[in-house]
Amino acid sequence: MIMKEKKTILVVGSANTDLVISAEHFPLPGETMFGHGFMTNHGGKGANQAVAAARLEGKTVFIGKLGNDQFGQSTVEMLKGEGIDVSALTLTDEAPSGVAVITTISSGENSIVLDSGANALLSAADILAAEPLFREGGIVLMQLETPVEALIEAAALGKKYGAYVVLNPAPAPKEPLPEALLKNVDLLIPNETEAAYISGTEINTEEDMARAMDEIQKLGVKDVIITVGSKGVCARVDGQLIRVPAFKVKAVDTTAAGDTFCGALCVALSEGKTLEDAIRFGNKASSISVTRRGAQMSMPHLSEIEI
């Protein structure tokens, strides 16, 4: 896919405040344990992906909903500070801002408990109100931490104005994704767990990976990229199944690795890079993020990435 230089990336999604603490292991049911290194960070998959794109000099717009509270106002100021257009980010008194409570352990793994708050109020009407932005958008990037009705409208508007629509189906959907959404998705970026659920295929081998991609494409999606953690990415390019290996690093915290990858990949696509080159760019960005603690604070700037 070739696109004109520096197309706008419209990120439709969630914004949360992350409350993060490190521990030796994940607590067992009923267990109280000591942790360390408490941090309060800006997070949410939508905001994470928007920040990742903006730090890599993508022209980025964020569309979402926050509570009219201290967390929400702080998030707005943070996004502005990253150079992100927040003209379609609204504050509401009907719910608090979203909050995620995150525990990280020494292996770099994490567990997350999320209260969606105002993110759950993002509606199709909110998306329609932002329609003028879609006229200028070259890429629409979405996740599953906001209501699917809003995503259906965003994907439809993206198609209406000729954008390349990208869906990162995370967290893994509890219900099958509707045809009304998938028919307008150009690129789906699940991890192995999400791909297995969406395709109805258990993934253990390379053949399973190809079969899962086949099943997902039958749902109406044009292209599929499956992220495989430290093993890299599996994708189809020009009908061929390829693996793009991850960069070898010592992981400290994987909290925002997938979001960094998605934001970086969309920046590369917005600049006209091929899908394979965009994957490599995304891998490089995410490999840097996992060597640092936190979500958005771990995301690299363009100057840190060798192109």
C-alpha cells in the first residue's frame, strides 16, 4: 500500500490513568503482599497508540472521552504536550476518567485490572461530530477499549473518505466482532490469543497461523498481522506468509509494547512505507519500549530509532 506523505492518523480509543506497582510475583487470591516502585502514568490503549505515533512524528489526532476530573484534565494537557490534536476529545460529568491498576513482575510480565469509566460512553454520535477530521485522515487506528458502536461508525467514516482502517482487537473480544465493523477494516493486528479467539482456530504451529489468517480474512478483513511477542510478527505480504523477527533485548516491562508497535506501524504506513517495512519499524519501536518501565513514558522518539 502506497500513501501520500504524512497522512493524518486518527486514533479512536481509550485514555486511562495507570496506577502501577512492581512485585516479586502476582498476588494469589486473598494474599496481601508488599510491592515497590509505585508510579502514576497516563495510559489507555488509544492514548498510548496516539502518543507512540506522535513521538515518531506522525500527524496525530485523538478521538475519545474522559471524565471531567483531575485525571481527565491531566490527560488532555499531556496529549497536547505531545503535539496531538485533541479537538475531538470530550470531557463528561457522567462518569470518571478510566483507571487501570497494573502489577508488573521481574520477568517483565504484567497483569491489569481496568475500570473503563468515561471511555464506555464514547458513542457513534461522538464520532459523527468529528466527521470533518475524517475528511483529512489517511489512517484510522482503533482498539477495543471503547464501545463497538463507536468503532463501527469510525470505520465507516474512514471508508467513506478513503482512509486505511486499522483495528488492534485488544483486549480480546468477549463477543464475536460484528460484520458491520470488520467489513470496513483494512488491517487487523491481533496477538496470538486474540487471533485464536477471532478465527476460532487454536494456534500452535505455522500452519495454524496461516489457517487463522484465512479465517479472519473470510470475515471481511483485507490484511492480517499477528504479533507473537518476543518471536516477532507473522503477516501476509502479497499473498505470502512472512515472519518478521523481533529485535533481541532484555525486557523490563511489556505494558505498552503492542501499543507502541501499532502506533509506529501506522506512522510508517502514513509515510508511504510498505507493510513489511512498517512492521520492521514497529518492531524496532516496541523493542525500545520494553526496556523501560511504564506505558507512555517508555515510548521512543524518532531520534532513538535507526531507520
